[in-house]
Amino acid sequence: MKRLLMFFFSVSLLAMTTLVACGDSSSADSDSSSESNDAKGKFVDSRDGQTYKTVTIGTQTWMAENLNFKVDSSFCYQDEEKNCDKYGRLYTLAAAIDRPESECGSGHTCSMPLGNIQGVCPEGWHLPSVKEWNVLIAALGGDEIAGPKLRSTEWKCGGGEYRIAEDGTNASGFSALPAGYKSYFRYESGISFFWTSSIGGIDDYNYFASIRLTCFLPDDVSEEFSQKSEGFSVRCLQDDENQSSNVDSTGSESVEGIVGSMTDSRDGQTYKTVTIGSQTWMAENLNYEADSSLSNNNESVDSAKHERLYTWAAAVGMSEEDCGRERTCYVLPSGNVQGVCPSGWHLPSKAEWETLFASVGGSLTEAKSLISIVGWNDESDANFWSATEFGNYSAYHMGQTNDGVRLYYGSKKFEFPVRCIQD
């Protein structure tokens, strides 16, 4: 599974590097005002006098420009100073968290303190965690629609028959530009990566978590595993004194679910339930017998526990003729899709899976807080259907390993377990 994740990531990067950088735009505001931060949304970095625009989105205040503070292990795109003026600097992970390469660079396990990581950011600001990026993305409607709102209007995504994503609208004021990145001594354009302060899910010896923003369907803003040696942009987030003490070194809050139970009136089976954040989930996989479902004979499942596997059509409660493989399902209701779930419960949508991920720290960091303490090993993985379709061949599903979780899209003929969420 690890190899598959990295292969998918590598192929995605190869495809994305064919995109081109956009036109010129103005860089950091050159106003020499001595104000530290004012109602107009400006901030002066006292270290070098540079002025940055800022923007408040939801409960957070972000720099509306990439950081351009020069430190060791930071670079200008294509080694041209004018690109730093426009796009900000690119930093290795060690530079971003303000630690030496010999301590936190590639091949070194990096001990991260609790709370906000100021890193290379100015006083009163910090390098955002994955959880904090997810708060931003959620405030803009989720990863499927946040991309255009984050991208500057100068970020063009192509058009015509081969259009792959919406041009930037900058509806949020975040003003992201395709700053490119540095990898293996070469620069790549038409894309932006931003470092986070969260340890990567593959291993913190070589990888850290980052946020990718590009014109790439279906999710043009997403979390990635990235090598510490790569040169990425930094966006600083203003400190929130009320929240900083709640954030651990992986960027996640301590989440303790509220446990309950429910009985399926259709067959009398009782399931444990758990409330995480604002959601209540079944804490066991569904075991209701339906057409196009089969018993799971996985020997790793406790023999006292039973579950069934479902095709996507079975999961959404439709026939294979209406919603099976190679068929777009035009008959799904709007809103919650009860599907094979009991009354009062429904098959979670892609957005509802994302809400769960955000509640426990983001999809690269929360795997260990979701998986059982028994029955797992380094090769274990699990997949669960969502109610969200992706074309006529496939639908989204949540895939989970020890390393983290992702939302993928896979063939509707696959047979996966179902976890129901309360209406």
C-alpha cells in the first residue's frame, strides 16, 4: 500500500509538471508603514522590514502572500531574485521549521515541540499544521471547491475540451500564485506546495506533510507526503492564543469519542456507535444482508464479529442495472443517501468523510486515532464506500492504512465494507 501511495503521488506529479506558470503579478506590498498589523490587512516583518498583505478567512488570519524571509536552505525559483519578489522564497522542511538540516533534514528524525511551531515565520505567526490547513479548506467549502477560491485570478487552468479545473477566482482573498517548487536540483512550475508543521504519515525520517495546490482534477487542493529536501512555499498563520495549547506535534487535537449503541430494526443486530466532533458514526461495519453483498471471510476479523462487503450499487441501495459498473447513477436522491443503512442513518458522502478527517487532525495524521488497537499490522488496510459518485465507472471511497487515510475513486464493482453515519 505504501508503494501504491508513493507511485500514485509520483505519477500525479509527473502529470502536473506539464502545467505552466501564470503571468506576472505584484509581490509583497512595498508600503513602508511601521504598523505591525492594521484593519487594512497589512503586516510588517520587523526582521527585514518587508510588508505582507493579510486576510481573515473564517476564524483564521493568514498572510495573503508567500513568505520571503531569507535563511539558509531557502531559494528563489530558478535562482532568480525577481521570482522571490513575486512568489516568495522556497524552503526545505528544516528551513521552514527553523532547524538545521543536520537535525531535521532528510535522514533525520525531527523532534517537534507541542503547540504552535513559529519556524521561519515572524513573531506572532507560525507555520500552520495540517489541521489548521483543513480548517481553512473547510471554511471554503471543502477540497473539491476550495482550490479556485484560494488561487489568484492570474492562475489559469486551461480551457476547451481538455479543461481540467476552474481558473482561480480568489474569492477568499488568499491570493495563491503558482510559485512552483524545487526538487532534486530542478525547479517545477505551474503548481504550489506549502509546508505544514505536521509530521508525515510514511515516516518522519524522510517525509513530512505538505499541502498541494494545482489545477488537477478532482481535488486541486490536497495533502501530500513530501520529502524534506524539497523546496516549498511557506504561508504563515497568525497565532491564536486560545488554541495553541491544544495542538500536538502532529497538528491534531486530542479527540475522545462518546460511545453508544443502536439496534437495526430490520434484523435486530446491535452496533456500537461513536460521536466524534459533530458526527455520530457506527463504530462497527454494517452486516445487513442485501443483494450484491457478501460475507467477509477475512481471517483477521474476530470470529465473533460479522460484516458484509458491498458493491457500490448495493451500498447506495440501488440495482446494478441502475447504478452498477460503467453506469452513472441518475436516480440518487439529493441530500443524504440512506442506501443500505438503517432508518435514521445514511451512507457518508465524501464531504462527511473529510469532516471526520478534519476532526481528528487531517488525513495524513489521524490514522492511528481511527484504527482498532488489535488486528492491525504494517500491511493492514481498510476501505469504506462513500455516497459520492465519480463518473460512470467509479465512486469515492476512503482508504486507510497505518500511515494515514485518503479519499480515492475506484471501480463500482469493488466490494467494500460500509460504515453508516447518523442523519
